[in-house]
Amino acid sequence: MEPDIKITTYDRLLRAWENATELTRDYQMYAKHTEDDETLKKLFYEFAEDEGMHAAQLREQLARYQSRR
């Protein structure tokens, strides 16, 4: 029988940070390739900025968790 796999808070935090950084890049790319709609382009840049802030906050928490290990 295989052992149970335990997903920790750190694991979830790491995945959330990875997702936020990926979304930041995606929204930046969407904005760069949106040529015909300035409103949508601006929205994508705003989303990228928001996700960038999320990623930064999650990275701070990752550092905090790593320092406890």
C-alpha cells in the first residue's frame, strides 16, 4: 500500500505563488497583443499589476515559511 500524500500549507502557498506569477505574465502578454481595443488592453495591464502584487505578497509568505523550517 502506498503512503498517503500530504499537501501542506507551504505546498499550497508555493502553488499559489506560481499561479500568480504565471497569470502576471499571461495578462502582460494579452495586453501587448491587444491592439484594437484600448479599454481591454488597459484592463489586462491592470490585472497584470494586481496579480503581480498578489505574487509579491505570496513570496513574502513563502520566505516566512522557509525561515521557520
